[in-house]
Amino acid sequence: MQLSYPGTKISTLREVFEFADCADPEHQILWNIESKIDPVHPNTTQGVDDFVTKQHAVFAASSYPRTSITYQSFDWRTLIGMKTLDPEIPTAALLSPDTAPSSPDVISPWLAGIRLSDFSGSSLGVKAVNAAKSIKANIMSSMDVATTVVDPALPGYVPFTTREMIDRAHQVGMTVKPWTVNRLNVADQLLDWGVDGIITDYPDQLRNRVEQRGLAVAPTYSKRHVLDCLNKHLQRV
């Protein structure tokens, strides 16, 4: 459903912050920025130290408070690195069935050397929350569904983000923001279970659903003002 614009340059992270500074002069935006790093194929991306130090430098140079910038990653080494460098920045521990081994005794390369079986809990999800808490993560950001059956109304559907996981996260002071929720009945189930946010490819539809429930949503901006800022941004890049 997205439109493509051939020849469009990809803005740097610094340029994105500059555009947002124009479009959002009151700095209400809450950011969610990921370190795209692959511990299984380390030569395909920059290393942990490079990601953490370079991204943090841009965060610190922006006009946004660092507490408004969530740093998320499947590779928990970068979360540890960011917290060590700057404890003020909230971190989100991304998790999927691929990065959380089905056997808790296995050490996943994605979890910074952590063995989930070393943590208490009656399920893999609870162990994962406790593990994420041990690296001082603020948010558990787990995949929504554990199977290829994605409809809760169909046989064989198994949630990956469970009510038990959500309850445990709240008990230890963490929030839960699952991804990538693209079905309204899955969103409804997660909202009923008390998730604190949802990552989706369809923000307009999900926003409407959340508003119907009387829950808080992000602020809106003048379309004209945003487009004016975008034109200025495109002229610079």
C-alpha cells in the first residue's frame, strides 16, 4: 500500500531528526530506533561498538531528550552496550521464535550469551522477560504469534506474546510492545491482555481501534506544516 519514489535518497539519522525538529517543534514524538545488526552473519553489518557509539552520538546531538528515544534490537549485545554508555536511554528487547531457542538450555547468539534456562519462570516467555530485565531492558518487544496460523479464531493459533509474559513484565516494572501486529483480532486480544503499545504496518487502522477503546494515542500534526518541513528537508538532502 506504500508509494515508491524512484531515485529518492535515504536520509541519514541526523537528517531525520532535523526534519522532525521542524515538524514537531514541541518535541512530542517518542522515537523507536533499532540497531540492525546480525550476530549470525557479523560481516554483513557494522559491529556492536560502532552501532552503539555512532547512534548514541546522533541521539545526543538531537534536540530530543534522550529519554524519548527507545533503542531496540534483536541483538541484545547492543542493548547492553547502550545502557552501559547511557543509562537514561530506554531499551527494548526484541524477541522472536527464531532468536529465542525452543529449548531454554540452548544459548542463542542473539541474546548476548544469556541462557534462558538460567532464569526462573513457568514458560519460555516468562524466562525471556526475566532475562531481559537482567540486562536492564525497559521494554519487552516480542513477536505477536508463534505459528504460521495468525488468526486467534483458527485451530493451531499459538500466541508468542502471552498474557503470562505481559503480566510478568508488568510485575518487574517493564512495559510490553509486541510486533508486528497486522490483524485487528490479534490487536484486540493483546489490548485485552494489557499491552502498553503495539508495532504495526497499519498505524491508521490500529490508531482508530485504540481510540475506540478510549486509550491514549500519539498527537496529530498539521498536514500543511509537515509538508512544508518535508519540502525544506528534501531541498537540503
